[in-house]
Amino acid sequence: QPDLSRLLLSPMPGLLVRLAVAPGDEVKAGEELAVVEAMKMENSLRATEDVKIAKLLAAE
């Protein structure tokens, strides 16, 4: 089973509306990383810990 601890996974299926980070950004816990739209509602995905963004595997 692959290690998913370094990935941001959406808790629900939806459409990626906005990315709030770029590779190389240093993000503090609680800061917004992305916004996903599901069932006509926008859901903010936030960092659970302080991290440095290595790369993005999705685009708006």
C-alpha cells in the first residue's frame, strides 16, 4: 500500500476550483491549500501541519 501521508487528498469527489499554493511555498498549519467544489458548495482544503510544497499534481 502506498504512503499517502505526504499527499493532500480531497475528502469528497469534486471539481478543483482554485489552488492557493505553488511549488516551493512554505505553508503553516491551517492555511488554505486548495478549494474543491462539491454539490454546489466550495470546500477549503487546509494544511494540517507546517509544510513546504514540493510539487503539484493537479491544475485549475
